[in-house]
Amino acid sequence: MPLSEEELRLLEQMERALVEEDPKFASTLRGTTLRRSARRRAIAAGVVFVIGIVVLMTGAITSIIPVGIVGFVIMLGSATVSLTAIRGQAAAAAEPRQTGHPSGFAVIDGGRSGRTKRQRRPSNGTFMERVEERWRRRRDQNGGGY
């Protein structure tokens, strides 16, 4: 269920406050996307695989068996890393779509579909109403500032 305009506005305010309070933490949260990091790992694994081939062929040409075995192990390890990176790219593509935001944070469009529901204790209003109320109280206590 997408967020309403009011919820998006409150989320943007909270994100701005976070960036102002602790820019280092905010930049850590931004990070890189799963797809981008998986692509980097796949490319690096491809380069290491080629290096493994060179080491394997060097061992075969010079008739030094341990060098050939090391080259084969390098190739095997890089192929494993490459396959897991490619699977990571496929998993990142299947995840719920994220809507971009100018602050660098993203709002995930999705939820807990398919999970069993647990018993919840009665509450005063919805989650967002409680968050809004807390936000208003904090803003009022701080004199309207962040």
C-alpha cells in the first residue's frame, strides 16, 4: 500500500532531520544498491577468473603441477563468487521496487504479504497516527526546530 502525501511529507522531514543531525550515519544508510554491488562482484570475479586461467596455463606450460592446481583453485573460487553475484542481481531485480528520493533514501513499496498474522494488542490509532503525534510532540518541545 503506497504512502499518502502526508506520510511522505513526514518521512521527508524525518530524513532531513536525520541528515542534519548525523550526516555520516545518513550517508552510511544510503549505501549502494544490491544490484550495483552484485555487478561489481561479478566483474571482479571475471577478472580474477582470467588471472586463474593465466596461472593455470603457466603451470601447464612450465610443468609445475602445484602452480596449475593453484590456478584451477583461483578459477573455481572466482566462478563461485561470480555465480552468487549473478544470483544476487536476480534477487535484487525481484525485490520490491524502491522509489527514489532527492535525499538519497528510498521508500520501499511492499510489505509483509504471505506471512501469518499475529495477535496484536489494542492501540490508539494507526501506526502513522502515533508517529505523527510523536513528531508533533517533539517539534513542540523543541520550539518548532529539529
